[in-house]
Amino acid sequence: MRTAGVAAVFAAGVGVGVWRAPDPAVRAPEVVVEVVAVPVPIPVPVAGGSADRPRPPDAPATAGRLELAAEQADDAATAATLYHQAGDRYLTHEQDYTNAARCYRLFLARGGPSVLSPEPTDSWLLTSLKNAAFKEKTDAKTTNG
């Protein structure tokens, strides 16, 4: 009885499949692709026209570019100034304290003893690093001396 029921369901499924099979004579509609050319104006610079217009102002240097310029600088004073500017830029524009502290330390190393004195324009991080460097020098003198 059970086998006859399964066979009946199977036969019904095959019958429905044959009855609902797609007609091979019916085809899907063809898709026609039409290519449309769209004219796009391309501005062409005129020879000699660039001298008449003023140059756009240079974009402000990023902290990374200032740091790279400091690394490539030949003069220690120039490198120190660029490291100071890069540290300020990292601190104020990007709030990247790790890179700012690294640039400020390199500024103090390249700038010599004259840069250890506090300036009114120094940031809080640079002032803290200057104080720590000053304490290191005074403690080294008292311990060694």
C-alpha cells in the first residue's frame, strides 16, 4: 500500500512535469542593443595661455610632507624647524599625539641646547618634552658630577 502511494505521487510529478514543460518552438525575445554616440567636450589648453593666468596657491604642506622634508634636509637648523612644524601640524590638525611627540623629540635633538628654553608659542606637548629634556640634562649633571 505504501509503495503504491509513493509510486502514484511519483507518476503524478512526472505527469505534471511533462504537461508544464516549455514549448521548444517558443523562444525568448531577442534583445537589441543600440549604441548611441554622445559627444563630450574636452577642454584643450591653448598654447601660451597659462602665462596669462596666475598660478593657484600651493596647498598647505601636510605633516607627513613636512616630516619627509625634514628628514631630507641637509642643514640641522632647517631640519629642526621642519620637525617643529610637522609636530605642530600632527598635534593641531590630526590630533596624532604619537607622531607629534616623535617630531618634537627630533626637533629637540636637531635644534641643540638653545631650543630647550620654553617659548610662549610652544604647545603643551612640546613644553612637556622640553621640561623632560631639561630635567634629563640637569639630573645627568648632578649624578655624574
